[in-house]
Amino acid sequence: MNDVLAEERRRQIVQRIRADGAVRVAELAANLSVAEETVRRDLKLLDEQGVLTRTHGGALALAKPADQSFDEPFEHRRKAMLPQKQAIAREALARISQRAADHGNGPATIALDGSTTAWQLATLLTDPTLTVVTNSLMITTLLAGRPGPRVVCVGGSLDRDLMMFTGMIALDGLRHMIVDLFFCSCAGVHPQRGFSDPSEAGAHFKQQLIAVADQTIVLADSSKFHARSPVVFASPGEVNELITDAAADAAVVGELEATGLRCTRVN
């Protein structure tokens, strides 16, 4: 792409970040055929205008209000930050393989929340000895339609916007489960407060699974690092690992690691 006028260049940057959720300086510079310093100046101006949030090495789309974070239709959420979610899911799959190796390839039980990143992980599951516990209608439907893991769908009231089951019936069912690995996402990541959701029902579900699971691994793309949600479901000390993408704010990752939390960034 040839060099373009500054106004047009910034318009293209805004379009890119709204589509992908995050941008990297090096990639933008290459795509726009300009110097990285030019892109940094553009991002600084757009940040000052309240269009985006600058990060180390790039920028993030502005976080949506907490009450909208998970209220979008599932399909819309599934497409947001898709390459990042797919990379995170591949790394999460390696944790399941490692668990099998550590336990002599014995059968494992994992739990998945109703997030779209957990759905991406579910697309990679083929082991018929694996048991998957979930409250997600989308994950249940996906796995039911092909050979692979045994599926335990937690009952409860169906939230048609979130496409997941919630409520007391869902929570009660979890008390009878033994879970090796629990994979979940969140709406917000904070180095002190921890991991948050906009929904009390979703937060309660995750808290119950954290209590019964041997290990909890949060799958959160970099857009979650500058988002806030009102309901904290876990502190950094209650989680075993955070898997995120390479654009995650390095300063926040460093603060989380200082608490003892293992953090993995993937490309």
C-alpha cells in the first residue's frame, strides 16, 4: 500500500482496530508503507482523541461498557479477536496434553465456560477419553455433532443472549463433579483485582468451578486488559495460569506475574 495522507491513514487505522480489536505498530507500518514512528504518532493522537487505547507496541479498541461486554450475540463475539482466540486455544490444548502425559495418559475431565475462546478450544478436542463439562449450549452442540469427548452439559435456565445455562440448577450440578482443568475467559483483567465479568450468574458459575477444579486457566485476549466489569470472580492467586496473546500489555502481565501467576503470551 502506497503512503497516504495522514487523515486517510488514521481512518484506515481506526477501521483496522475496530475490525480486529487490536493493532501492532510494526504491522501497521508495513501495511501503510510508513515508518513505525509515524504510526506511533498517529496512535498517540487517536488515543488523545479517545478513539483507541495505546499499549506497548500497539493499541487496543476501546472497551465497551461493562453491561454490554457479554450481551452481544454469540456469533458477533466469536468473530472478535478471532486470530488471537485461536492461538490462545491452541496453547490451551497443549495444557490438556501435558496433563495426560503427567498422569500416564489417564482419562481427564475438563470444564469449559460459555466464552467464545473456550468454544475455540472445543473445536480442537477430539480425544474420546476426555470428558468435557460445560454450561455452554454452543459447545454442547458442537461436540455432540461429531465423534470425540464425552459431554456433560450442566442444566439450568438458558440465557439466549449468552447461549449458556445459568442459575441454581447449574450451580448445584457442579457440586458432584471432579474437574482436572477448568478453562474460562473473562470480560476484564486487572493486576490487583483479578478477573471480572459483567454477569453475576456467570461469575458465580466460574467461582463454583474454580472451587472444584484442580487447576484453573484463564483464556483472555489482549482486549480484556483495558476493560472493566463489575463482578470479580477470581483474584490472581486463585488462578493457576493466564494465557493471552502477544499484544497484551507487558506492564500488566508483569504485575500479574509478580503475584505468582504464570502468564503465557502466544503469537
